[in-house]
Amino acid sequence: MEMNNKKKVKFLTVISGDRYIEEFAQVSLPSYLAPDNLPYMAEHTDLGVLIMTSKDSVATLKRNPVVKKLEALCPVEFILIDDLITNGVYGVVLTL
């Protein structure tokens, strides 16, 4: 059995709601997928991505082609945070 000596790294992000998912997929995620960002981390570490989101947003995220590129790069987990999401106060969700 081969041991993985790479450092374990988790990239965490919070995203939910159609408008924010679209912005995330068009702006943030392509930047994260630039060669010297997450691909570099995936090559040099045991990288995993945790996306904290609402139950309703998981299917939308999984259908997105850019999210599929992320899933091809490293393991992606979706953590449901419906109990933390408040309408109109996005900063509170990030804090919690």
C-alpha cells in the first residue's frame, strides 16, 4: 500500500442562490482554476474542496460545467447550511 505524504488541504467556500452561483461560476471559479491556483494545489497537496450551500443549490452547482471541471481536479463535497442561511444578510452566513 502506497502512503500519500502530501499535506492535506481543504479549500472552503460558501455559495448559494442562483444569482450567486452564476457569479461564482463566471468569475470566481475560473480564477480559482487558473494554473497557479487550485490546479497547483491539487498537484502539490492532497486537495479537497468544501462548498457550503443550501440543499436547493446543490443540484444547480453540480450541473454547472465549471463546477464539473473543479470536480475533475479534486474531490468536492457539499455541506448543507440551510439552518444558517438568512434572507438578505449574506455576511451573517459567512460569519456563522
